[in-house]
Amino acid sequence: MAPLKSYTREEVKRHSAENDLWIIIDTVVYDMSRFIDMHPGGAFPILEYAGKDATDAFYGLHRQEVLTKYDRYKIGTIEGEKPQIDFRQPGALSKVPYGESSAWMGFKSPYFKESHFKYRAALRKVMDGLAAEAREYEVSGERPSDEFQQKLGAAGILAANIGPGKFLKDFNVKLPGDVPPEEFDYFHEMITHEEMARWGTRGADDGLIGGMTISLPTVINFGSPALKQKIVPEVLSGKKRMALAITEPYVGSDVASIRTTAKLTPDGKHYIVNGVKKWITTGHWATYFSTAVRTDKGISMLLIERSEGLETKPIKTSYSPAAGTAYITLENVKVPVENLLGKEGGGFKVIMSNFNHERWVMLTGATMGGRLATEECFKWAMQRKVFGKRLIDQPVIRNKLAKMIASVESVHSWVENLTYQMCNMSYMEQADKLAGPIALCKYQCTRMLHDVSDDACQIFGGRAITKTGMGRNIETLQRTYKFTAILGGSEEIMADLGVRQAMKKFPTDVRL
């Protein structure tokens, strides 16, 4: 690309006609002559700044990434002047106060080591490079492509979403930042979920990793060696997709009441499965389904491959169809007995084994969702002018930001503490001690999202209810945060579970 020319502001002023129109945005000169008729907002906003500096007007209407999209119209710079606005580079950390968790904003932390910082730096660069394509799937609602899924697999991101474990080494997973599999811990995993959440594409995220994250552990932990060797590499590479099929039209949290049946054939070699499943994340895109069924011995789990008799239909929900949310019908589906996960009648153990982890995963993404909204509100309040003042100069806006920041930081601190416990407790100790705190933290986290979303909408106004442009991340949050409040256990059940777990440990000899 040829070097850009230098111009004086006086030279730019001479190009102020509709067929010869230049503008300045932060010392960069753009030739809008060929673009004016294509401008989505019409000609008037550009004509108004013909030959002038349009920096404030541009940032009042557009996200910075628009300048990258239309970089081809750049023709020069203003002589002797330097840009005043930082142009964010892929992989860069936010400079906005509270835009990152405290350890990445210069504060001390007892939790994070050098490998965590190295991991986030490498991962963010990869994720930033994929963000635009992820947003395309979110907007179009189309199935995220196999190529895109396999990019995540090759980068080790699919495996990182599952978390630490022996499987990382067994299946030769290469992780971002060259973190050795044996060093990968729950803080690395937390960073993974946070970076996924930064895309602001809740539906596409779930279509890519939502079903896999909660289903593949059932194979890793309870599948036969042969089943693991077949399924795990296919899913971690992105060549196949997987979903967890438990919920039914008549059964949500009450898993014991599922009606899908699995009957052994007379020769004892197969189960014949009949029933329906509903609201199955990633289900419409999945090849494999970790499925809760009722056998003669009780609730059991089967790994069912998409085959004759299994059909999926998309369900329209509040977020993008890219999530692949599905209604599944199973009519005389033939499943080899070798596909039993765990023991027959031992389905509850399989189902419950990942509940704490599933809920914790939701916490990590949710706190980043709240943080992203808070950061965008802070930016918007600093640059948006109304009645001759910036929004930030209004006490009511500062009060809303204070509430948002305090809510996000307090919940995130709790999540970091829980993550530390997970890193230092055995599985059995986690099962004994963390079910209640994780449930209560999920309840608090979704209440935080409710309040942050509400305040963010008021700060962004009409832009907060518009799917594109300046407020798109706020619009996405206010439309989708209820998924976190319902999936993995509703707020009410989480709150009750947390208190009931505490009651179990309440000492019998204590009185007021």
C-alpha cells in the first residue's frame, strides 16, 4: 500500500462538494465522494461535514470498527498533527477502568500466574481475529460453518472450554500460549469462557460450544475406552458437534420425571429409544447426543448418534438461531449397549457430575457479559453529548455506572474465589462444599445481569433496543441475559438450593 499523503486543513476545506467530498476523522482524511450514495444513513450526515472535521460526529454515530471496514476510502493525514484517539489493535487489553478484571488492570492478585497472562494474550489475539465471523453467524442465524468450528478446534479453544483434565494430554491438545496440558487449570478455563463472552454473540457461542461443554464430559468421565477414542477427538477437533439432551416438554429441573424410554432388545445388544427432548442447545447442529432416558433400572444416560429415527427441528428463542436450539424426536432409535454412559440406572450420577461445573461456566461468561456492557456504557457516557453536556457529566449517569461497576466487581470476586476452591479441592470435596455457593453465586450473578442490563439500556436509550450499531452489545444483553437466569437451574431453584445446602451444615448446638 502506497504511503498516505499529507494535507493541510485548508486543502481539505476545498473538497466540500457532493462529487468531491473529503472529511477528517481524528487527523485522517477520507474521500467520501464515491461512498456518499452508499452511506446507510443517507447523504445528509456526510454533506453536513464536507471539508470539515467530523471526528465527534462520527464517534457519536458509529463504532470504531466502521473505520476499519471502510479503510479503502482513506487518502491521507493532516500535516503536523497526531491522532488523539487510540485505535484498538487485535489482542489488545482494554484501557477503560474496570474494562478488564483487576489482575489485568495493574492490581495485585493471589490467583494468577505468568501462564495465565500469557494464555489470555494469545487467546485474545485468536478470538479477536474470529470475532467478525462469529458476529455474522449471530446476525444471520445460520449454522456456524464446519471450517469455523475446526478453527476453534485447531487452536485448542474447544478443548479449553471443557476445562482441565487428563484428557488434554491423552488427546495431545495444543493450548493457546503453549500452556502445557498439565498446567492448565480452572483459571485458564475461566479466561477461555470470558474471552468467548467478549464476542457479544450469545447465540452463536452456544451453537459452537454450548452443547459440547456440558455434554462431552459425560463421555470423558463415563464412556468406555472405545467410545472415548471415537467421540472425543472428533468433537475436540470440531469435525463433529455434540449436545446434552435431558430437558423434555413436560420436564425441566425435575429430571426424575423424564418420559423418554430405552428398552433392551431381546438379544440384549441394543436399546430402542422413544421420546422427545426440547430446548436442546446445539441440538440442531449436533451429530452426538448425551441423552437422559428411562430404562428398566431407572434413569440412565446413553450416547446417541444421529441416525434413523432421530430428527431435530429448530426452536425459535430470544437469541440467535445460530445456537441450534432444537426439539428432538426419537422414534425407535437403535442404540448399541456399548453407548451406555456409566451404569444402567446410574444416570443421576452422570447428570449431576457436571452440574457444578456447568453453572460455574455460566458465571464466568456472565460476569464478562456484565463487564462488557459496563465498559461500553462508560465509553458512551464519556463521548455522547446531550443538551450541551457529556452524559458522564450528569450525576444520574455516574450513579448508574457506580452501581454497575460495583455489581460486576463484587460478583466477579466471588467467581474468582470459587475458581480458586475448584483448583485446590478434590472432586469429592467440591461436590460436598461448592454446590451451595455456586448456586447462590449464579443467583446473584443473574440478578446482577438484570440490573446491569436495565441501567445499560437507560444509558444507551434507543440504541439499546437496536440490534446493530453503537448499542448492539447492550441490545444483545437485554434480550439474552434471561438464558443465564433459567438454563442450568432457574434463579429460584438456585437460591433455594444454596440455602438448603447451608441448612445441612448448620450446627445443631447453635442458638441465637
